Amino acid sequence: MTITNRQRLQWYLDAEQKILMQQSVETAEGEKLTFASLATVRREIERLQALIARESQGGRRSMIRRNYLE
């Protein structure tokens, strides 16, 4: 099963919540994320949000450009 960017984003949002409640989170690779990892988790959340936003706008922008050029 392929994990989508939205599923990955939800995992990081859940991980951020647990970290803020001072719980540790374990990744699929066995790495433990703690409060010290919070900045890394937030950067990944921002990266995934931007990626998802670009994906959702990509179809429309391509269509607008194509119609403009015709």
C-alpha cells in the first residue's frame, strides 16, 4: 500500500500532538521522536502542507496556462 502525502501529514500532526503532551513517538524505522525532535517534525509538516497545496493547485494552473496559450 502506498502512503499518500495526506496520510503522512496526518501522522506528523498526530506525532506533534503526542510530543507536545510529552510522549515519545516511534517512527516506522524505530527512531524515537521526543521534544528535541519537535522542530524537525514541524518542518516536515510545513513541507508536506506546501506539497499538498501545490498538488491541489497544479491541475488548475496547468489548465489555465494551456487555455491561455491556445
